[in-house]
Amino acid sequence: MQLQDLSHWWTEKQVREKFAPETKRELLRQIEGDLGRRQIQVIAGLRRTGKSTIIYQMIKHLIKSKTNPLQIIYCSFDEPELQEKRIEDILKEYSVITGRDYKKESVYLFLDEVQKSKNWVSSVKLIYDNLRNIKMVISGSASLNLMVDAKKSLAGRAIYYELKPLSFKEFLHFKGINAGNFLLYREMLEKEFGNYLLRPFPEIINEKDVNFIKSYIRSSVIEPIILKDIPKEFEDVDIILLEKLVNIFMSNPGQCLSFDDLAKELGRAKKTLYTALSYLEFSFLIRKILNFRPSIRAASRKLSKIYPYHPCLGLPFGIQPDKFAENLVLFELDAKYYWREKEKEIDFLKETVPVEVKYKSDVKKDDLRWVHYFMQKYGKTLKIKKAFVVTKDIEKEEGDIMLIPLAKFCFQGI
């Protein structure tokens, strides 16, 4: 596809409706608010979360704000014929097609799936440093190259955003449901929450076939990352090892990571495993949390736990409901730590606030013993007023512990 075909607003004077729907992600407002800044805007995220759609909506916003459509360039490096071109060559091609001098005219340059372009970091840096008339917005899915290399080379030059799968509130917004109070709309919200759990991607919010959803997640999200994105960016990738690791961690979230045990089980060197796990983590397939030691305000890397980046990624692998709920709470909290002390354990710490997950309808006193222990030992020291236990449907207070149903937690947080 040619550059003028990708930037169809050059001739049509507007963005085609199918590319820029009216329903918008929450992140879009923040990104549009930063458009006037000099810095390069970098949008990263898991496949199929809607990064390209956000770019088209930004372009639509610019045109509606009276920006000349000829000032806006869009290039998707998903197009094989464009992957071999340097970004400077694309700018030269733009000038030939439009008759506008990219070195002098004000230009908005949108680069989609930029990590597939050769030497993109050096090109973007060169343009930023030498052509102040060009404002750049770039996006990418496989984030190891995008985030690590960019942060090294573009230090001080870029603003970073992560576009995640839909939150529950965004799901409701996409469905046209406006409910500001959980208690008032509880029955309806709980029904929609069941639908949301399987449908956190914009393309499948109205999909009814659960088997199709599982197939979509595997074939449109997971497999392209393992089979295409990672091997394209890195040499000598062990695809079979990546597939084995994905199967291990997607089917049973929250496992403690032991490189010694894993190396023995899979017959691979620990260095090889470390590299493979870094690929999966930076490609938004898995996430790692560390064991926090409140007494010394530090974390131990020896007892890291591995979860799917989002629990929906475990659906094709038979993830169990309680593990799905635990993984979803982690995703919503964006927690970096859990806590373990001998046999005592709490699922997550949000900052220092303990959050335990008991996805059942009968939470007994014994289920709360480690939360009580943590609050008694560290509550005053860490200035924690409340602990939280996320349940299936129980809502009540037990002293300084708040029990909250998963649906309400996802709707309003803690």
C-alpha cells in the first residue's frame, strides 16, 4: 500500500468513519492533551488493544481542529513494502506527493508499529533534534525494542503511554451503558461484568461465541507475538521454548519463579530462560511481581511470581476461575509486589496496602488470618488504615478489613 493510500485524508479531507469510531478509550483524552507538547509521544501496548484506532482518532481530532489534512502523515510499518524504508525516505516521498517541504512546513508524523522499521530509533532521534517543525506520535506492540531502546536513546525527548485491554468501565462505555452508582445498578452491572470477563478487547465486546473468543486471543494476540513479533526483532529466538513458557504461565498464574527448577524441567540454560522471559514480559504477555519486605522497605527478586499480563490471555489455556479473578485483581491494581513470610502470604500490595483475593461466596475467619497478621504487625508502621479482600459476591467490613465483590472492585477500585 502506498503512502497516499494510508493517508487517505489528503484527498478525502477527512478520516473514514470505520477507522475512527466515535467511541473513545480513556487514554485518548490524555494523549490528545499532550499533542501540543514538543516531545515524541510513544504509545505501547498489547496487540489488538486499539493503538491504530487511537492514532486515527487523533488525526480526526486534528482535522476537526482546522489542521490542514496535508500536514498529517500516517505510515504503518505493518505494510511490508514500507518496512525497508527509512523514515527520512518516507518524509521525502511525502514532499514529492504533496508538494510540501517537510523541512519547512509544520507536519504531524504518525508512525504505527514503528518497531518494524529498520533503525527507527536513530531516525526518530535525528528528526526530533533537527526538524522542530515535525511533531511525532509513534506506536508499537512488541515493546522490548520500543520501550528499552527508546528510553535509552530518546531520554528527555519522549512521553510514554501504555494502552491496556479495556477496563470494566470502558467496556460499559463501549456498550453504551452509563451507570454511575454500583448499588443502584448492581443487578445489571453484575450481568455485564460476566460478559466483560471474556471480552476485554474492543473488537470482541459483542462476540457471543466463547470458543471464537478463545481462538481470537490465541491466534490474533498470543501467536503473532511469539511467531512474528519477537523473532523479527531478535536473532536465534527459541520459539518452542517461548511456547512452553507461555503454556506454563498462562495455565497457572501466580507461580513462584525458580530458574533452577525451570531449567531442569525444560532442559535449558538459566541464561536462555532469562532471555526468553524478558521477551515475553516486554511483549506484554507476562508480568512479574516481587516479594516485598515491609520491615526494610525492599523487595526480593528470588521469590518473583509470574502472571499473564492480563487474565484473558489464560482463557485458551484453561485458566481456573479463582486464578482468573486473582490475575484480574493484579491487573486492576497494577501491583508490583506481593508479601510472603515463611508460610504467611498476601496476594498483592498496592503501595503498602494489602489486597487478598478470595474468589468465593463463603469467606471464613481462617481465610483472613494472614491479613489480620499483616495489619497487626505492619499497620501502624506503614500507616495502613484498611486492608481489602476481593470476594466473589460478599461485601462487608471486618474491623480494619473491607470485603468487596470482584465486580464492584473492578467498577470503582479500592
